[in-house]
Amino acid sequence: MENKKKYLFKEIQTFLVNVGWTHKIQICQVDVYMELSKNLKLAKIILTSLTSAGLGSFILKIFPSIQDIAMTITFAISLATTIVIALDKEKDYKKLAEQNKVAADKYLEMRNKAMSLLYRMKYEEGITTIENEFLELKELRNEADPGLPHTSYQAVELASKKLKENKDNDYTEDYKLFIPKDLLDLEGEI
């Protein structure tokens, strides 16, 4: 029975770290999308303002000798405005951010449930009940994994930076990030 409890404890620890990583990556993707949305909005405001203010006409009036340059500047600003508006319509970054936020919330809930199982393992005897609840939790993750929204490399890097100082594959550091010290001490007890 003692080996079974140790195995379950380690399995829940690994689960906790994995869903913690997924949660953090999804949250970082929300940050990336919101930053893109903000930047597109700012570019749209600036470019639209320049286009509607008639920058090209203004330059022509001040410097009539540089008509070709003024026309090129006007064309470039108009083209940039069209591209930014099209990008904003094509990629609704706020909607994408909301999808990642919903996924992050699911994984946060799984992480909290796994944490609860570890606490209950330390303070309760009912290993069979905990084992059954953990199986349900793993099934919940298996159902959620295929529907995870896309995350970028930038979000993964940002999550890694936020969680640890790039000590990849060193789960002892991950446990310190996700599992309270009193539960880490449980390892010596079981």
C-alpha cells in the first residue's frame, strides 16, 4: 500500500506541474494577443488620422517641388492603413485571447483540484477515493487537451521565463513553483 501511495503522490505531482505549465502558457498567450490587439488599434488610429488629415496634400502645399515623394508617402500611408484594418478584421485578437483565457481557467481549476488531492493525501487515509478522483481529473484533462487553442512560441517562452529561469526538465524546481513546501515535505513521509 505504501508504494501505491508514493506512486500516486508522484503522479499527482507530475499532473500538477503539467496542468500548471499549460495554464501559464495559455495565460501568456492571452497577454500576447492583448498586446497585438492594442498595437493594431494604435496603428489603426495613427494611420487613419494621417490618412484623413490629408498628409500628402499638406506636404504638396508646403513643398510643391517634391510632388512624387508626397504622392508616394500618401500611397504608403493609405496602403498601411488598409493592411492594418484588414489584419484587425481578419484576426480578432480579443476573441482569440478570450478563447485562451477560457482554456487557462479550465487548467487552473484542474491544478487546484490536483492540489486539493495532494493535501487530502497528506491529511486523510482514503487513498482509493483520492485515486478515483484523480482518474476523473486525468479524464477531464484528456477531454480538454485536444480543444486547446493555439499558443505561440512567444507565449511558451514567456511562460518559461515567468515560471523559472529556464531549468528545463528539472521538475524539482517546478514542484517548488506549484506545490506548497508542506506538501513537498510529504514525500519523506510516504
